[in-house]
Amino acid sequence: MAHRILIIDDEDDIREVAALSLETVAGWDVAVANSGAQGLVRAIEFKPEAILLDVMMPEMDGPSTFRELRKNPATARIPVVLLTAKVQPSDQRTFADLGVEAVLFKPFDPMTLATQIAEVLGWN
Amino acid sequence: MDAVQQANLTAALDRMWEQFLPQMRERVAALEVAAEAFASDRLSLEQHQAANAAAHKLAGVLGTFNLTRGTVLARELEVMYSRDGGPDPDLATKLAEIAAELRGIVENRK
């Protein structure tokens, strides 16, 4: 059975390439949201097995979105993988302290994104 | 992934590149404008913030389209524009040179 994953990213190029990659390469069912607020709604509707969450978004950023997901019993247990272009060690420490499953870095390779996500989530 | 899947994904990525090329160009333009303004000591706060955001977004996306050199350059600019107090005045020429190289990378992707 295909895995179900929700991508939350305000940048439409990144969001669409990631969705294309996960659908084409891995055959996963993918839903997308272009903001943290929309992502909270889609997470309840779509019931994903995991969420790929951008860090830098206007209004509600990735960490804030993650905290809101954790507050809601309907979404609290969904594994979250952060996707970020921030590579400074201080940023990485901040992400590690949040309690997400893993952090993946942009730019990603569309050919191997699904493999990377599957590995960090133990889906292999 | 088999060869057919790989070819299909590559073709789809090429189509997406064409779709998103206008916004790639806008981001590079923001870097060019900021570099020019900085060189003449007229960099506004808005131009500075736009350049920082454009560099961050380009750093995150260019490598995804197999433009690794573009990501390296954009990341270099992001560091310069993120510096407290703005870019180092000695690097005004460098800002313009990197923006120009990014323009070439974006315009010449095959």
C-alpha cells in the first residue's frame, strides 16, 4: 500500500517538485498545503502517515506549525520531518530540540527524496 | 527507480523548470538590484530583506534542478546579506559578480 504524506511548504516550486518526486519515484499518495495554517487543516482531513514541513514560512513558520500539530490529539502522533535550507549549526540544534523525527536539507535530490524520507521514518 | 521512471521524472522536472523560470528570474533580479544599490550606498531595508529572502530561496531550490553551483553561490550571498549591519562594504563588487554568475546559471540551464 502506498504511503500517505503531506507536504507543507509556501514555496510552490519546492512543493511541486517534492510532490512530483514522491508520487513518481515512490508511488506515494501526496497532499500539499501552502501554509502552516492550511497544513493544520489538511493534516486532519488527509490523515497522512507523515508530514514534510518547511521551516521558513510567513505568518506560521515550521516550528510553530509543528507545535500546533502536537497540541491537537488528531495530529499529535503524526511523524514530522523538517525540510530546510538553513544549514548553520545553531539552526540544527534548534531543530533537534523541537522533537521532530528528522531534518532534511534543501536542496534535495528529487531522485532520492523518497528514499531519504523512508530511511529516517523506518519505512524500509 | 528504473530508467523509464528516471527519464519521466527528468522530463517532468524540465517542464517544471520552465514553469518556475519567471520566479527564478525575479529572485535573481532582486539580487542584482540589491547589489547595484549597495554599490552606490543606496540599499534600502526592503531591498536588503528582499535580497536575503531571494538568496535563501535560490539556495534551497537551484540544486534541486541540478544547479549545484547556483546553490553554493546563493548560499554565499545569503550569508553576506544576513550579516549584522548588512554586507561588508569591501564586498560590493563581489555581490554584483555573484548575482551576475547566478543570472548566467539560471538563463543557461539546459
